[in-house]
Amino acid sequence: MYRSTVGYTCDYYYGSATISEGSSNAAAVREIQDIINRHTDYPIWLSVDGSFGTNTRTAVAWLQSHHDIAGGADGIVGSHTWNYLRR
């Protein structure tokens, strides 16, 4: 992971589209999973498999809740969550 013009990235995805459970955007999901693993204090290591299932949704909701990310703990990676992940 390194810091780029978009903030922290793992080189899977550079965008900021809203991503939620069941998303078909595997590159964005891998980016979310890898950043959560490497750059947050989430206590469980996620598989970086590009599948936004229950484990990833739970990790995102936990992160949103424990870090008071605007919008609440809905498990959806929107602009506020991307901003937190990319900081």
C-alpha cells in the first residue's frame, strides 16, 4: 500500500463509487478489503477475494461504528467511508 493522489491505495481501484454487499465491482471490493486489513484497526483479517459478502459488510459496519464515520454503520462504502479509508 502506498499514498497516491487519491490517498491510500492498494492498486486495485482508484475510484469512489458506492459499494455494498453483492457488488460486482471486484476491484473496488479488493481495495476495500486490503485497506481495511493494512490500514485500520479491524481485529479480523479479511480475505482479499473481491467478494463483498457478510464478512466484508460486517467489517465495514464495524469500522463505521467504531470511527464515527458520517452516515452511520450501514455497511455500505459511500463517500464518507471512502474518505476515511483513503485518508
